[in-house]
Amino acid sequence: MNAKWLLPLVVTLHNLEEAIWLPGFRARHGWNSITPSQFRLAALVSALLVVAVTYAATKNIRTASLLFYTLCWIMLVNVLWHVGASFYFRAYAPGSITAVVLVLPITLYLIFCVRIHDGKKALGF
């Protein structure tokens, strides 16, 4: 199995954690900008997008590879958001567990180790 397929797996697990726990979190903190159904649809669409980009990246399509590594960096920054939100609210922020336990190590692995293994330079050129 190509290691790049770890990204859709962790994104899906991360989105699932958020989809389960976000409604209660929103209710406690008064966030009403998006309904749970809308969030779950967005989470599903984002997971499917990651699957499509990963598939194309495994076929060595250059633009898809750049998008793939961009998604890895986005997920890495997302870890910081979850950790920061947990500290700010002094409580569990939905997605924090998978962010720290899965997203952080796997995206670091994909960004640095898989890129080196692929024989690509730092920016994919």
C-alpha cells in the first residue's frame, strides 16, 4: 500500500471525531453559524476531496502531488488550531484527540519521509 493513503484515513477519522462531538461543543459555546448536518456534509465532501487528490497523487500527477502535500500542511496547521482551541476553552475541542494522536505524526511522516522517499525536493519540483 502506498503510504499516501494514510492521509485520507486520518482525515476521515478526524472528521468523524468532529462530527460526533461538535454539536455538543457548539451548544455549550454558543456557536450557531453552521448546523450539525451542514458540518457533516462539509466533512464528507472534504474527505472525498482528499481521497480524489490522493488517488491522483499516487498516479504521479504533478499538480495532484503538490495539492496532496498542501493538504498535509493544512492538516498540520489544523492540529495547532485544535490544540489552541482546547487551551482557549480549557476543555476538549472536538477533533483534538485525532489531531494530536493521528494527524500530527502521520502528516509529519508524509511531509518529510514520504517526500524524501519519493525523491522530490522540498517544494515538489
